[in-house]
Amino acid sequence: MNRKQKKMLTRILIAAALLIGLNFIPATGAIRFVLYLIPYLVVGYDILLKALKGIRNRQGFDECFLMAIATVGAIALAIYEQSGDYTEAVAVMLFYQVGELFQSYAVGKSRRNISELMDIRPDYANVERDGRLEQVDPDEVEIGTVIVVQPGEKVPIDGVVLEGESTLNTSALTGESLPRDIAAGEEIVSGCINMTGVLKVRTTKEFGESTVSKILDLVENASSRKSRSEDFISRFARVYTPAVCYGALALAFLPPLIRLFAMGLPADWETWVYRALTFLVISCPCALVISIPLSFFAGIGGASNAGVLVKGSNYLETLSQTKIVVFDKTGTLTEGVFEVNGIHHSRMEDEKLLEYAALAESASSHPISKSIRKAYGKDLDRSRVTDIREISGNGVTALVDGHPVAAGNDKLMEHLGISYIACHCVGTIVHLAIDGEYAGHILISDRVKPHAREAVQALKAAGINKTVMLSGDIRRVADQVAGELGINEVYSELLPADKVAKVEELLKTKPEKEKLAFVGDGINDAPVLGRADIGIAMGAMGSDAAIEAADVVLMDDDPLKIAKAIKISRKCLGIVYQNIVFAIGIKLICLALGALGIANMWLAIFADVGVMILAVLNAIRALFVKKI
């Protein structure tokens, strides 16, 4: 418990003790009123102040207003009847605050799950100056600066390890407890905790663009995006609360007036005012107003604890309705770790052909380009290369030592009108043309992710009707990967614009209530991620553009987490619907009983506070997702 919660608990205990103790004090009249006023104000002064503030700001129709009117009315009625029965008024306020404490604790528990992510925020970065380590603000560290990360410290900024070997704790980012080994030459992301060795890291991003900053932004903005269910509850409360206030007013005045003037009977004001006050307590929409947002908040907290970042409760709701999942191939279902596995039909030495290809691809960040440069293995003299042009989805053209070089797929060769030799091996083929003549091709293969097949099976088990794979790769490679993973449909040799068109086609043909999710990781996936009903991005190795465009981010790039995220969202929505039906159902029954005079103030307390506590406890279940 935080300080505020402890203070509230103390007030509740003091008020409860005083209320019990007063039953043994034989006081009457004004003394009895003053004595009961003490526990009432101890536990409820803040509710009265909020009600007065709401009235002053012309926003009086809320749960504080209802509680204030109901309890003050009950006290006034006890004074009017000279019964001295102030217990109900104090009890209503006492149990209402108990419910508020439960709600506060539940929110705090959800927030702590999310705050584990917030703990990844680094306080400083170590920069070596004059042989000494100096702690500086991460915001002040420029790109290319060498920082030192010591054992037990958080990695403050994304970069590449220059020196050292260590083990990283990535649980705050990925939700996985297994540590990850890191060595010189490997990329390292901010937010991880260095466990064993000293690392020297050259930063590749500014702090504001680093992984840790982006994650924190996602988490901080998640609560601002409300679901349709939350919006409905907000609109419902704005209409419902004034309606029940006017209903209570009518219940207090109309029956006595009808009895008095139309039926010639005694007005019986005390009975009807009491019923109206009971009606007010019962009608308080706390259970709905509190438990529904809390359920979504808990769902987001549970998902984040599992390494899945959901940017808002609206996306959690959409995710629960997903029936079609569309995958990008490279980097999503496959490792995106390409290796040169052969050079075929070369009209020069293999090493020379590889050199031309590496120089032509020297400016590209594409995984295939990186694999060619890695296979070449030597330093590249960029001054030898000019007029580099990247043709999206086809390849690159450049001048290498003054010779026109084209490196790309079949489409590039066809575009340039160059005859090429097809390869019968499965993999990505990079054709080379030098001086307008075919020079051979390079065979590059990718690896399927370890959990990819299991992920597709898990999605089908979770009720996904159709899985689709979109790829810019050649048909033969795409078909092989799709067949290996058990994917229903596959579309290959697609440009980024073609992927968008294909997703739009799928969106038009699907049933309206079914949602389509797209899973991708690259810059070229950003338009598709934005176009789909729900976009899911790989967070660890995915591009910044993809993460920005996505609605859900998988922090460890494990496609198996997609099915888990869908199951979490469905559990959360199930809890939301349970709370809506339960809260409204109990309210309607108790309101009818209250209006008929069957329900007293104690039943009203259950209908309000009891239902709220039960709904809050049910909402907390959304936090527990480990066994899903």
C-alpha cells in the first residue's frame, strides 16, 4: 500500500471503531448527533468536499454527489423523526470508502505491473573522460559516443558492443526470465540490465529515439486510448446519474402528494423520502464506472508483464475480435538472418563477383545486402561506388569503378532487359549484371524462427480462421516457408504497395465483425500495419517505423506471443462483459426492490459497495496471464 491508501485504511478503521463503540454509549439528542457526526466526517469528509466542488463547477452528477445526498438525507431524516438512528448514514459512507480502497489497491497492483517497465528508465550514462567514468544525463549523449555499462547497471541507450562480454537480463523488455549472452560486435538495446561483465558500447541512437524511450511513451499513452466499452460506460454514466437523481426526487415527492391530494390519505413523507434515499444509494454506478476501465487497465498490465505492449484499451478490444492473421515473412516468421550459401553461373571469380555485389549493396540496410557484405568480409571503399539507386522490391543499381552494376531479383533483370539464369535451389536469388551483361547469381537462405510453426498452430487453436503470409520473396521460397509452417494462404513477389492492396482486398472480403491483424517488422511493413484493423510489430529487431505504426508490440520478436496476446485480450473482454451484466443486473433488481420499499439502506450498501468490490476483484483477474 502507498501512503494515501494507508491513510484511507486508518480513517476506515477509526470510523469503524467509533461506530461500534457508539452502540454502547447511551447518548441521546444533540450529543448523540455530534458523536455520530465524528465517524461520519472522519471517513467521509473528502466525499462531501468533492460533491461541493462538483456542484460549484456544475458537474455535480457523480458518485460523490449521490453519496453525499443519500447520507446527509438519511441524517436529516433521523433528526426529523427524532429516532437518533444515524448508523445507516455512517455505514453507507464507511462501506463506500472500503470499496474505493479496494479499487485504489487494484489500480495500484495493475500499475505496478506496468511500472516494472517504467523501471527500465535509466538514470544516467557512464562516459569515460580523462581516464575516469563520468555520469551524465542520457539525453546529453550524442550518437557515436562510447559509453561504459557496468554490472548491475541498465543499458541507457541503443548501440553496438565494442568491447566486453556479458549476460543481459531482458525480462523487463521481453517478459522472459532467461538471460541473453552478448559479445563484441552485437547490437544492444536500452532497458536491459547488464549482469556480469563490463561493456563498452558505441551509441547508435539518441536517448529520445532509443528502445527504452519508445517503450515508455507507449506505456504512458496507453490509458488515453479508450475502448468502445469504456466510451459506452462513460456516456451511460453521464445520462444514468442525472436520470436516477430525478427519479429519486420523483419517488420522494410524487407518491406522498398523490396520497395526500388524490387519495385523501396521510402523505407519509418519512417512508417515501427514506425509499428515495435508498434508491440513490442503490443507483450509484460505481461498479460500472470503476471496474470497466480497471479491467482494461489490468489487461494491459498483464500483457506488458508477458512482454506484449498494447498501446490502448481500444486495441485490446479489437485484438479480442481477431479472426484473420496476416504475416510478413522476413524478420517475422523467419529470423531475417540471411547467409550466402552459393554462387552460381559466375563468369568471373566468385570472390570478384561477391565484391561487385557488396559494393553495389554498400548503402542498403536490407538484411540481404548485409548478408552479402558479411560474406565478402573485407572493408569496402565506398569511394569506388557512385550513383546508387535502390529500386523498392527489385534491387539496386550503381556504378562500381565506373562499371554499371545491377544486383537484384528476376524483376530487376526483366526491367533492365537482361537475360538471366534461374536457380533451382530454394532461397533468395540475387542476380548480378555488369556492363549490361549477366554475370551470375548469389544464393541466399533465411532461417525459420524456432517457434514459428508452433505460433501458427497456437493461433489456429485460439480460433483464428485464416492465416496468410505476404512476401516480397520469389514464389518458390515463399511457398516452401508457408508449407513448412502450415499457413493457409501465401502471396509472393509483392512490393510494399502490393502488400497494402492485398490487405485491403482481405479486409473487403471478411465478415464485418471479424478483425484482421497484420504482423510485420520492417519499414516497408509500416503502411500495412497502419491499414490493418490491428497492427502487431516485432519490438526487439523491428524498425522504428513499424513500431510507431503498430498497435501492439512484441518485445522479444517471438511470434508465439501473438496467440498469447489474443487470449489475454479475450480474457479481459470476458471479464468486462461479466462485470457489465453483473453490475447492471443487480442494480436493476435492487432498484425495483428499493422503489417498492422492500430494500432498506443495508441492501442498498450491498447493491452499491458490495457489487463494486466484487466487480473490482473480478477485474483484477485480468492481471494473471502466465498460464494462458
